[in-house]
Amino acid sequence: MTINTQTGISVVMLGDGVNLVFPFGFKIATASEIDVYVDGQLIDETAYTVSLSLDWTGSVTFDTAPVVDAEVVLVSAPAFVQSSEHLRQ
């Protein structure tokens, strides 16, 4: 049996006050499936954009660079929803 060892969390990356782009190696299907934390605080999705590559990994680009030594963590946050149809008997 194969076991997937991929994690849905990035390593802690440090801001430098200049760098806007932070990559992630885990896979997401849409840009809305990622949560971005800076110094432990969830960042509003209007403060960054997500770019996906063909292999479903990508990067987060902040509108304003995180300050020097700010801890940036990117987390996979998929919406686990499934449609179901219920027929009347």
C-alpha cells in the first residue's frame, strides 16, 4: 500500500521587508484553498494573490512585503464539501 507523505504546510519563511513572493510545494486545486499566516495571524485574502503552476503548486505574492523577521506560513485549506442528491421515496 502506498502512503502519501506530502504535507499541506510550508516551512516557516522569514520576511525581509522587500520580498513579496513566497512559494509553496504542496498541491492545491484553486487559489482559495490556501491560508496565509504572518506571525501566527491569518491574513485576509485581499492582501495577496495566489499563482498556481501546472503541477498545482505555486506561490503567494503579497501586496506589501512582510516586515523583517515576520514568520510567513502557507497552509493548504481545502473545502471538504461533497454534493449529494436525496431522492424522495
